[in-house]
Amino acid sequence: MLGHVCVLQSGSFVSSKGSGISLPLAGLRISRRLHARVALSTSAAMKYDETVTLSNGVVMPRVGLGTFKASGAQVIQAVQWAVEAGYKHIDTASIYKNEAEIAQALKAAGGREKVFITTKVSPYEHGYDKAMKAMEESLIRLETDCVDCILIHWPGVVRTPADSEKNRLMRAETWEALEELYKTGKTRAIGVSNYSIAHLEELLSHCTVPPMVNQVEIHPRLSQATLRQRCLELNIALVAYSPLGKGDLTIHSTITRLAKKHQRTSAQILLRWGLQNGVSVIPKSTSKEHIFSNHQLDDFDLDSDDMAALSQLDDGHHYCWNAEEIL
């Protein structure tokens, strides 16, 4: 166990033996300015902002490593390469069943104190008691007393009809558990995943601690423009999973044309598009070459013509899951 409990201090990474955390409001203005600057800087050459300040002042790195369907020695090696490449954000979930391996990899790489870890409560773990137990177990597997961010993975309950009121009631209980974990210093930030605008508005109507993050599928075929705008207004940081369209978009003719124009990989074009649209990105890879190249995004820029061409690809296509129908 690393044996530390997190305390917020001016939005920086600070660990302490203290047991409580503060809820600073200064981050609200900081994050809003940062989001606006990133969202509007789509034509001028720029180095992207490597971090985003969440609404509570916590600083989150904007490029992370996704680890869905990576396990055993494969995920251990991937995380070690990621630390070597300079990643400071690792995304996992209880349902991925790789938290222990990630802890092992970070320990071997000497990177835990430098890395922002996000984990998630699964659809099997909805409800106050189940969520509390699940996240206590996640902390044990991750070998830490405090994780950087905990998300509700999905707004619905497993094996429950989409239109069942049970979904609404159980995820409200789950959020209460996340609030308790946050207030007692077990996590530095809390948020959601796969939440629509309707889900967010419902949560904001009853929560005592608002969500700081919403992790959803975003790529040029699913730009989520309306959701992005609403999250900007609500000061909720967006994180894009499957930013490469499960690899399918890397061979799209528009993407390969831009890759040739900029002498970059297709993945780099897609990731840069996400960053210039104001979202963070967590591409998944277990290839050393791809892990390194996916992090090299600060020495080129997509111009207004590039961004316009990519915007034409938006046809609302989900490569993964669509939670819109979940009550």
C-alpha cells in the first residue's frame, strides 16, 4: 500500500496523512477559461494544454492510456511503456479486472505518485452499499488509499430494462457513495461515464457534489457537439474514450489524407482533433510503437480546413455503446 490520503491544494498533486479534503471554488474559473481557450484554438498553431483543471481545482492530464480488454502481462508492459513515454493518466475500471496489474506496473516503473488514475464503478455495482464495497476493493487492488478519480461507468443497472425506474434510483444511490468517498478523501475527483445531457441534468438536480468529469465516446464520426457545449457550460470536463473509433477511423480516406499532409499517423490526427475540440483523450493500445506515438501530439496543429474536413464525418455513429435510452 502506498498509504497516502489525498488533500487538494491549489489544484496540484499533493498527498498527506490528513483525512479530509477541501472543495475549492477557484478551479471553476480556471477550468472554464482553459476549456474555452482549447475549444476556440482550432486554427492558430499551438501547443495543446497538457492538463485540465477540474471544477474542484484538481489537475487532470488530458492524454491518458486506456486499458479496456488489456490484462495480465500485456497490460503491465503497456503501462510501463506509457510511463516511459510520459503518460501521466491511466484509465481503468473494476470491470476491466486489471487494477492489480496496473498497480504492479506503476510500482515497477516508479510512477504512481506521478500518474493520475481513473477507475469506475461497474453496472454490476450500482447501489450505495455495493458501490462502497466495490471501490474499497478497487483501492486495495490499486494499492492506494486514494485514487485520483472515480466514475459511474454506466447510467443503467445490469440486466435491467432501459425504461425501468430502477436505473434512476440505483445510480442516485451510487452517486451518494461516490460523494462519500470524495468527502472522506478516498478519491480526489468524481464523475460519470456514458451520461447524456438528460442524465447529467437529473444528477445535478439532486447531488450535493456535482460531477467533475464525463467520459463518453467521442471521435469525428460522433463529435457530441451538443453534449460538449453543455458540459462546457456546466464546467464538466469531457474525456473521450474510443477516440480512434476502435481503430476503424485510422484507415478512413479523410484521416489518411490529413496524416500524409502533416506527416503524422492517423491516430495522431484523431487525437489532435479531440484535443483541439476541448476534450481529453484516452486511446487504448498495447503496442509500444503506438503508445509512444499516441503521446507525441504537441508539435503539429490541425488548421481550420482540417477541422472542417473532419467535422464533415459526423454521422452520429457509435462504435461502442449508446446510453441515450437509459431512463
